[in-house]
Amino acid sequence: MTNAETFYRLTIRFTNGETEKFTLREPVDAGQITDKTRFVLVRSHSGHSHEMSQVFLASLSDVSFVRIDRLDAKQLRQRVTGMTGSFDEGDGPDVVATVEFL
């Protein structure tokens, strides 16, 4: 259960220095990442229609770190470079992602 005004920023940094950032509604449980976890799958949904706009799959062997930061609506209004999605004053970000570790 999360506050409607609270979001999370998922940052995935690759070993070559590139980063990908996503906005999540729910926090990620660190217990999902085990020694057998090989991939991270991020599905981005646009708007409230839950229509997928992007599917992102990364091999954890190419990832140097995965970080989750808690954000409130005020912090989302401040544009973050590289973050997928934009902020609409009333409803939060236009694109919200879900993450799964495989």
C-alpha cells in the first residue's frame, strides 16, 4: 500500500556507464533479487489505460547496480533528465512502470 502522491524512481546502470530510469508506483522488494536472478524486466504503461508503451529487458550480468529512490509528487514535478515519463499535475506521471526480476 502506497500513498497516491508517492512514486519510486528505478535507476539501472550498466557496466558501460549507460543508465535507464523509470517511474514506479510500488517499491521493489530487494528479496526478489537472488543469486539465481538473471534478468530484469520493466514494463512501462502509458496513462491509466494500462496499455504497454515499452518493454525493457536487461541481463543482470551487464548491470553494475539497480537503485530505487522514493519520490513524492513535488519531486516529480522537477524534471529529471533521462526519466521515462512526464508529470501531469493531476494524476502523476504519464508513464508508470512495473518491474520483475527473472
